[in-house]
Amino acid sequence: MLIVKLLRWIFGYFDFEIKGRFPERFLNLAVRNGLNLWNMKGEKEELHATAKIADKNTAELFAQKTESELIIEKEHGLPYLCRTYKSRLGLLVGLIMGVALSCWLSGFIWNIEVNVPPELNEYEIRNQLRELGFYEGVRYNSDSIDNIKRKMKLNDERISWVSINIFGTNAVVELSPKISVEKDKEINKKAVSNLKSTADGTITKINVHNGTAVVEIGEGVRKGQLLVSGIMEYNNGTNVMADSEGTVYAKTSRTVTLSVPKEYSKAITSDEYVCKREFSFFGISFPITLCGNPVGEYYKKESKLKPTLFDNALPISITEEKWQRYETKKLTLGSDDAKKLLDNRLKLYEMFLIYSDDRTIISKNSKFQEKNSIYYLTVSYEVEENICEKSYIQVKE
């Protein structure tokens, strides 16, 4: 149905009205001679219908034969538009050039999104793409995309595969890291390990799932000492090498010292700023504000506006740089404020001390002092924690 409507619009059609005493005579004559009519509506001594522009003369002839009056109500389609705007040649040329320019611009990439895993760096990947000729504003084809993917895998041994998907004028780059042969062997081979101590302390709890414990509760250990052996001996005298698993808790001591200077500098922002704007069109930049970079203590904040049309990035952008002025002032920190600041830092440290690993703070002793214009807070802790650290044993096959 859509194709029929499109063809009718291209070749043109018109709405007309037949007036007379017997409009049905016109209708009978049109049907007998194969005149194509649609949207027919009949009223008293009137007939409304639609026909092709090419059948206009035939319809007028049938109206004369049936002693009826044919009145054209409205014309539609491309021939009607061409006839209406034939004196406006520039409008037609502009329309054609606009369509041609849109088609030409659709072959360019104006926005590139790069999704990289944690093992890779987005800045490095974008530089590699630019060196291979894939950047914002470049014209592309399927052969060049395949060539870029192949070269990236060859040039960077960290990359396993590359996917470049094109959506209109947008491109999405996906990458996957490569697992080294040595790491793959390490993952697949059967691990053999011991558990060693990470700190000096006194053993409080032992829970071994795999392996043989070589220490007892109440025993003092040193950092690096063997706690659980990966060699297990059965009753029949045979030995088996295993991957040790378990936890060994001990009371340990640690001391942390936090400091803050009595005099410090602070940047205070003022209301003075300089705003620079730049307009970019097809990769060519034009300054909107004619001013250079300000001299003095300023920090820059940059933002970019990139309009889109139907989810496709347009080859234009506006970049704004806001240079905010600040002043550096020297301030003096009092002892009460220093204590509050150091106490907050200590709370942050204790939060990571407790939640980063399996630890419990048993007791602590704090000491606050000022020395050489610096405030110090020294805290001694007694902690119960899991002191196991896995140590792999190299086994020759």
C-alpha cells in the first residue's frame, strides 16, 4: 500500500467533483473504459473522486459526453510541486544540494565511543586508532574498518579481538584483552602452596581446610614463618602435595602516625573569570570570543556541546573554556582544629583497617603532640587478624 501511495505521489493525482443531473452516468462511462478512480463519495447530483493527473483529459471528455461539469478541487504530488515552484529554481537546487550533502556527510564518523577493559588504557587505544587513520571526522568504508581491526591486533599484543560497530555517524569500539600463555598455564595447572605469616604475633585461632598446620594456639610467630604446609602425610606413610586453604588468627601490634602542618596554603576562588568559546565545523575551529589565555592564577574548566540529529552526531561542536581566578592564602591551623582533622583521618584509616581485611581492633593508645610546626597523632593498636598469606610452590613436572 505504501508503494502505491508513493507512485501516485510521484506521477501526481487530483481531487475533482462532478455536477449534473445524472452523475452516475459519468461513473458508468468511466468504469466501462477502465478509468481508475478512488476515494469516491456520492451526494445529491454530485460525485467526488480522485484520479491520476494523466487521466485528467479523459475525465473532462467523459464529463462533456455525460453533460456534466467537472470541477478540479485540489492537485497533489510531484508534478504539482514542480509546477508551483518552477519560478523558485534556487529553492529546488538548494533542496537537491541539501539532500546530496546529507548523504555525503553520512559517510563520515563524527563521534567515537571506546569501551576498554581495566587491563587497557582508553587514551592509548584512541592514539592507536588515530595513528591508523580512524578518528572523528574521517570518511570510512568496510575495507578500511577491517584493516584497522587487523592492524590493532598485530601492533598490540595485549589485544585479543577488536570490534568496530558503525551506527550512522557514530562508532563504538569494543576490545578484549589477551591472556598470556604463561598466565593461562598458571591458571590451568594444579596449584601447590603453603600458608605463611604476614606479621609478627601470637596465634589465637587456627582453622585449616586443606594442608597441615605447623603452629599451635598461643605460639608466637614471626613475619614470613610457615603456618600451614601444603604437604599432607597420610597414615600409610604416603605424602600428597596440595593447595593449602585456611585461616590463622593472631594478636598483632601496629603503630600509625598521622601529621598535618601548622601553616598551610589554601586556594580561594574569586568572582573573576574569563570565558572562551570556540566553534568547530568539519574539524576546523573558529574562535567565537577573541581573547587569549589569562595570565595569573587560574584553573580551567572545559565543556563541549555536540548536537545530534536522529541520534547521529553532526560535524559541528561548540567548546567553552571557563578560566576561574583564585588566590592562594596562607592560614594557621590551631591545635583544636588539628585534633579534629587528624581524628577524622584516623577514623578513615580505621575504617579501611577493619573492612579491607578480616581484622578486629582490640585496643588502641593515642598521643597528640606538636613538633617543628607540625601536629602529630601517633596511635598504637593491638589487633586480631588473619595473618595467612599464600605462597606457591614451584613443582617441576
